[in-house]
Amino acid sequence: MEIITTSKLNGVASSLLSSDKSFYLNKQKPILGFNSSYKISKGFKEKDFTTGILYLQPADSVSLRTLCSNADPAGCKPDCLGKTSGRLALNTSQKAMTRRTIQYLIDPDDFKERLRKEIIKNETDKYCIRLNGTSDEDWSDLISSVPNVQFYDYTKVFHRVARNTLPNYHLTYSGSFNSSKMIIKTKKAVSMGFNVTLALNTKECAGEFKRPDELIINGIKRKLINHDITDLRFLDPVGSIGTLIRKGSTIKKRAEDMLKPCFFGNPKTLSMLA
């Protein structure tokens, strides 16, 4: 009889597991989704890349320890796309994310081995994998074990970008405007030549500010890439900077967040990068 260790699960996850073990411990379901969201599918339509993506429950939704170590200082936890955006917000998607996360926390070695086999099984031409679809974990041990596959992620963990030496792993630093400290860190990421993405507090609706094409950062005018065209960040030039418009939000919410510091940039906080 298998012994299930639940010491890494929070109370919500433990309760869910107790109520339906057959669902949450089912290892027959696939772990990855392929071309499974609107933005991810753009990589296939525009560049013919098949992208596998892993969606876990973010931060401390399920885990006693956070799966997104900088979510609180970056200010992104309340508006995480893993809770608010598109199909991910649906109950069926949330349950599937919880199932994967519970299995990962209960037995990470088994989960990673199943994940590795699934990555290899689905490999095709023009193929890439994003493991932190809604988390910010260090997967370098798994990535190094599959050297012929291209992996990429966004991360708010500064030192992970600085220390990454894996040739098949591309990291883009996710800047934040939640505090002066986070803005300084974003400026430092640019000065060190990291690839950087800036999420903006706009959907470019009537009355909202437009996505800028260039920005002064550290005293230098920089061209900005539209990171919403595809999610294939490993194709971006080295040291490039891009922008994302805000997903999973209302006009009212975006207007409220223009009045206070938050993860998303606006014209005032963008000017602080100068």
C-alpha cells in the first residue's frame, strides 16, 4: 500500500486530496498541454513551433511553501494569470492544475521523471517547453537531462537569470513596478543585459494608454518588442526588452491600479526606469 506524504500541502490541498484521492492521485492524465492557450498557440501559427507548457497552482495556493518565491515583493500574486486568465480560470482547469501540483509536492522525483518522459515522447521538429506557465520553480535538473530540447521561461528570480548556464534554457526576467526596490532591480536587469519583459496596466481600450514602442531606461533610449505576438522568447535578440498588455482584468480594476504601485507599469512608473 502506497504511503502518501502530505506534509508539503496546505490545508486546502489536504482537504481536496482527502475528498477525492482517485482524481488527485491519477497519474494517467497528461502533465503538459501542447499549444494549449491562445498566446502559446500563436507560436505554432506564426513560427510553426509546438510548445508544451506546464500549469501548476501558483505561489501558495496549494503548497505550504510558495512556488513563486518573488510573487509577494513583485506584487503579482493577486492578479496571477493562473487564476484570472482565459481557460485557466475555469473550474476544470483549476482542478487539473491542483492535481498536478499535489502530485509534484507529494513526490517531486516521480513527477519530474513522468514529465521528462512526456517531454521526450512528444518531441517533434521546432519544439519547445515552458515549465513555469504559472509557477516560478527551478527546473534546471530536469532541463539539463534533456539537452536536445529547447526550454524557456519568464522568471522574477533575479539570480536565476544571472546564474543560468544551461545552453538549452532561455530565461526572460519579468520586471515589476510594485515598489522602488523592484524598479531598481528591473533597471539592473536591463543594465546587465538580461532579456526583460514589462507587463503594462493597459489593454489599450478607449481612454487607456497605448503600449510604447520605445522607452528611456538607464538614460538610454531602448526599442521595445511586442511580447504578445508570440510567447517564443528564446527567439528574441539577446538583451532585448519587450512589453505585455494586461490580461484577465477589467477596465475598472486597471483604473484603480493606476492610482497605486503595483506589478503592472503605467506611464508614471515606466518613466522611473529612466
